[in-house]
Amino acid sequence: MNTGLEKSILVTGATGKTGSSAVRSLLADGLRVRALVHREDERSDQLAAAGAEVVSGDLLSLDDVGAAMRDVGSAYFVYPIRPGLIEATVVFAQAATENGVDAIVNMSQISARREAKSDAARQHWLAERVLDRYPAQVTHLRPTFFAEWLIVYGEYDENGGVLRFPMGDGRHAPIAGEDLGRLAAAIVANPGPHAGKTYPIFGPVELHHNEIAARVSKALGRPVRYEPIGPSTFADILRGRGWDPHRIQHLRNVAIDYQNGIFAGTNDVIETITGARPMGVEEFVEKNRQEFNRASR
């Protein structure tokens, strides 16, 4: 299918890390993009200024999603780690069916499987199965842990930082949301070759968290260390930060998955499909230095 200029490409979660990257990549290729956002703000204003058609709506509302799907050829589906994924998936699939959408690219996660102990990971597996019944082209993306974890969950000050994570001696290749967004854009713009496929998504180099900390330290120019803790301790830290129970339950259990190697591996999927290699940890830190500096305050 060639989405071309005849129909729009719908991107949900359009102000998030992967969604905003997908929108900008599609616009750069001269495609018509409809950006669905939960609420309009400065971030959505920037997408509109770049050329996207911005619409607001709730992914749990069939009316909202149906309206966003009108005259759409293909769509990128992203749902945050919060309750409601299965309902949102059913709503999305139904709205797509009603509007004759030809292809869906679904952002899942690498821990998605039937036997997952994380409620969110198991729900992602179920959401994949729902979308597999959609009568058109569907592609699932299963990323490992995002490089953005280093900003959101790391602890920093002007003297240095600590990655106090429950990852034991596990390893993974951190993937930047920007790179996953580029991949999603490439597939949603030309879904045919990827229909029916599930892609595990990784950054370029698999690393132990001691090695990750060393690369963050080098890029920031101040000492950063890895301090392994237990999943229960990590859950207590997140609870103290005010995180919701659904996300805490997910993160506690995927930390155990991580220690068991579920998040490990690397491949060349992004480079093969997009023509550009994903960024490594040091490049990610350098590119997002302002966010690391804000995290230090």
C-alpha cells in the first residue's frame, strides 16, 4: 500500500517520545499526518507548526478514535503503561475497521507473553492477539528498555549520579524513543513488507548496567555509578515518588524478567528498515543533555 498524499497517517501518543519522532519523520517525507493527542499543549502546538493535523481525543472513546480515523490509510498505535490497554486496543481495532484503515503498527514490548507476571506485559500480549484478528496489515514492535529510563529513573545532582536499578547482572541494548519512532514511521508509511511480522527492537550495543553507567558518566562529564537493588526496594522507591500501582507492579516484575534475560539481545532491524543506525548510550546522553540537567535539579 502507498499511503501517499491520498489519505492521512494517524499517529497516536503523538506528543510522546516515539510518537513525536514518528510524526516528524513522516512530515519530513512529505506525508500527510494526523496527530492524535490526549490534550493540546505546547508540544502539540509544535507538531501543528511542523505541519501535522492535530486532533485531541481519548483512546478509550470509540467516538473520538473513530473521528480521528476518518480518511486514514494506516495508523501507529501507542498506549501508555496504565490500565485500559485491552479496551483501547478493541476500540482502536473497531474504529479502524469502520473506517477501512489498511494497516496498523502496534507498539508492544519485549516482555509481552502469555505467561508474563507483569499485568501490563500480559495485556500487551493479549492486545497483539486482538490486533492479529484485524482484517488488514498489522506489525508489532517489541522494544527492549528505552534509553529514556536513564533520565526518568536515574538519580542525579551536580556532583554525579546513580542508577539504582533492580537489574542484577542482566544486560540489554538501550533503545532511544526517537529511533523507535523513526522505525514506526518507516513501517506505517510502507506497511506491506512488514505485514504479519513482530520485530524485537534494540539499540546498537548490549551492555551491563556498570557499562551503561560508565558511558553516561563519560557523556555527562561527572561520575555516575550503577547500584543494584532488589525489585521490592525499587517498588518502594517508585511508591515514594507517587507512581501508580499498575506501573509499579509492571516495573517490579519486568525487573525480574530482565535478570532472566528477557530484555537481552541486539539486532539490525532499525538500520535495515530505516537506513540509519540507532544511537548508542553516549550519543543519547549528549543529545538529551538538557533533560539530564533538569533531572539533576
